[in-house]
Amino acid sequence: MTTLSKDIKDKLSRLHILEKIIVANTMVFVAGIFLNLIGFNLLEWFSLPYVLSDYFGRPWSIISYGFLHKSIRHLFFNMLVLYFIAQTFSNLFSARLSLKIYLLGVIYGGLAFITVAFLLPNALQINGPLVGASAGVRACIIFLCVYLPNKSIGFFTLRFPLKYLGIAMVVLDLPGLLSVNSGGTVAHIGGYLSGYFYARQFHNGKDFGGFLDGILNYFKTKKGLKTVYKKKKTSIMADQKKKEFDSFTHQKQIDLILDKISKSGYESLTQAEKDFLFRAGKK
């Protein structure tokens, strides 16, 4: 049993962060089935309410709704798309950046849902809580479409720039505002906007989701706080400056390679550049 547990832990540790999100969504869905058998409904406590006063009673739902799904079909299609996105992100972007794009998509999707439900309660058919990873998934897709607009992708024998996929997705989603799932479509639009602005800011050297770093760093370094404070102040400052320089140089290399992909395609990269991106995606 110990060996099996270790094997599972090792395999999970090698997954890209977006693949870990797939695992988390699946585990939450399965847990929800069993909890429902004993009378505990996850959706009741962790879905995002459409009534503003209810939201203040469970503020965590602005994140937690993005890890819940109403049906196996709902879960399957969201996770299938996220799996294919993860393959691209793992080669091009760091795990930290990928996670922030996804989480910010979920947050903006939720904020769009709450805002529209509060300001326009009768204009759209929003009459139930929000669940699903769609806003986070769409944020990741649009980020790619905006950051690498001319990257060539294929659909069977047809090839076209990535930006047209993003345009098509948005256009095809808009009629959903008049459907019975208008709340879900509003969240999708929030995800689109998040991914778009993230890519635009990131292209200009700014991190649109930088405010999430403090939260993520807290969870990452919580266990190592005692060791950190044992270091001398000068040592901490030197380490910090070195990390900032290394991070800047590392990101600059990634940007140069991404520009090359955008202009000439992934196939134009040398093996060394491909290896560098692969390693960068695992960080």
C-alpha cells in the first residue's frame, strides 16, 4: 500500500499544474457523489450564488465554483479541453503563470456573473447558482490566442492562425446570452476578458495576475518560514536580487522563443529551444 501511495504521489508531482487541476476537479466530482449519499450537497455550499446577499455568506465560492460540475458530461468536456490546453502551456509557460491565468479566469467569470445578476436581474435568465470550470478554461484559451495570434494550428487538413479560433469561440458563445444558461455565458465572457487582458499585459512585461503571487507564495512557503528567518538579512537581500535577475533573464529567453514560434511556428525551434521550453513549463 505504501508503494502504491508513493507511486501515485510521484506521478501527480510530475503533472503540469493544469493537469493537476483536472485531477482536482475529478476528485471533487467523485467526492460530491459520495457526500450526496449521506445528505451533504457540495453545490449548496460551494457553488456561486446569483443573489448578492447570499454570496457574502460564502465568499470562498468565487473560487470554489470553478471546481464543481453538475454532471459527468459537464465535467468531461471541460476537462477534455483543459487537457489539450495543458499540453501547450506545459511547453510554453511556467506552472505558476498557468495557474494564475486559470484562477483569474474563474474569478473574473464569477465577478461577471454576480455583477450581471445584481444589476440586470430580469434582462437575462439567471435564476440559479453558477458552477463549472468553463471561465477558467476559456481564459487559458484566449490567453493563447492573444499572446500567440499567428501561431498556426490545424483542424484535420485545414490550418489557420490561432487568433481565428478565439474569435470563433467568442462569436459562437454570444447567442448563449439569450438561452436558459445565460448565467454560464456571462461567466464565459468574464473568462474571455480575463484571458485577453492577461495576454495583453503580459506581452508588455506586466503581470495581470501578480496580486495572486502573495497568496500562492504563502501556501508554498508556509512550512519553510522558520528556515527563511534564520538567514541573515544581507543574505536574504542578496538571494532576492539574484532570484529577480534570474527570473528576468529566464522570462526574456521564453519571450524570444515565443516570438519565434509566433512568426515561424513551433517546428522552427531548435532542439535546445524545445528542451528549454519543456523545462520552463515544469517549473
